[in-house]
Amino acid sequence: MAQSLFIMHSMHVVMTIEGVSSDSSDISPQEFDVVIIGAGPAGLAAGIYAKRAGLNCIILEKGVPGGQVLTSPMIENYPGFPEIEGMKLMDIMAEHARRYVDIREGEDVLRVRSGERFQLSTTSSKYISRALILATGATHRKLGAPGENKLAGRGVSYCATCDGFFYKTKEVVVIGGGNTALTDALYLHSIDCKVTLIHRRGSFRADKHLQDSIAERKIQVLFDTVVDEILGENGVTSVKLRDLKTGVTQEMVVSGVFVAIGEVPSSQLASELGLNQDPGGFI
């Protein structure tokens, strides 16, 4: 429901603002009622229902359909699927959407001009549409620590509820100090993970009730501490920590690293179109 409301809200706003100029190539534009940018779950759902509503629409995706779900090794308790790989789930969703709407993969939207109708230029074509839906999503903010990319999906996770089950009774760290990080730590603790919460500042910015819950459950917290490196070959084996006040470093043996330091919205087009955004870049 939240995604649908966001999509419809985005459509309404985009149709009333001014954008930036598109290129002047001689490619004849293709005309649609609706162009959807992004083929994650939200974009695919938008395409299905736009087509069922009798609208001529298309989905443009700069990569492959799936969004963030593709990076999750396993999704649990998605209705109809007690357990399913993230990539497989998105293959099913994309196949479903293709029954209704054309998904053009590998087609990045470079420019948009708004007015009476939207004019879009992509890496391979041009489009005109009466409405535009931005379903460009976001990416997880990364630590930037050595070993993070290599071990993503092999001990490094950005979704505690997706992957936490695989670390029951094991030592894990949760990195971050906001509501998401503390909620993740509480969840992992509830399923018998041995949790240490790591935060680079001297106090949390999360809501007080979450901080109280962390204290009540006696979850270990390391303030003023950063992760300098994530170690392991085929999976995470430990992390190198550094105390920002003393400079002292230590190696902590862990099996899982849960990064919860926010998201980076894919909002370049929204910015170019002049859409109102919050300080984090979200529409």
C-alpha cells in the first residue's frame, strides 16, 4: 500500500513541474500514456496495474529487473513463498509483469523535459508520455570498509529480517545508531543471535524507547567505534574495530555483519525535475 501511494503521489507531482532539456537527436519518439522508470517491485506493480487500467505504458530499467531484492540471498515469509531466493522472486515478478507490459532492460534515462507532455531521452531511444512514474528506488548506504563488497551476501548483509535467521546462536555485529540499526539489533537478539551494536558516535540518535529496549536486553554496545575492515575469504570471520577516542584497535570474531547506516535514494531525475525532496534526498 505504501508503495502504491508513493507511486501515485509521484505521478501527480511530476505532471505539474518543469524539468530539464532533452537532447536534440533525430530519433523519432515513441508515444505512451505512462512511462515508468525503474523495474523493482514498485515499478513492476505500477506497470501491471497501469496496463490493466487500459493505459499504454512501458517500463524503462537501466539494469535488470529486481532492484534491491536481487542482492538478498534469501527472502523469507513473502506471501506465497515461505522461503525463496531474492533473484528467483524477482524473476517471477518480472515474468508476471511481462504478461502485461514491455520492460526495456539496459535503457538508462538520461534526460527528461516536462510540459504539456513528458519528453524522455534514454541511452537508445526517445519517448513522449502523458504521465511519468518514478520508481527508481534506493541503494543501501555502504560502510566503504575493505572486505565489504567481497563478502556481501556471504556474511555482510543490509537486511536483518531477510538474513538474520541464518545467524541464529552466532556472533554478529550491527553497525549504526539510528532506528533501523537498533530495531535490527533487537530483532537479531530475539532470534538468539549474539549481538554487538557498533556506533561511531558517543550516543544513539534512535528513538528513546528503542534505546531503552537495548539497555533492558543488555545488548552489548561499542560507542565511538568504527569498522576498519571486514575479514574472511568465503565468509565473514571477523572485523577490525577502532576506538575513535583512544585509537586502540581490536579484532572481533563474528559470523555476520549487518550494516544499517541508511539508504541513498536514486533521485537524480527527481532533482533535475525540481521535485521537493527531504534532506536525505527522498521525494
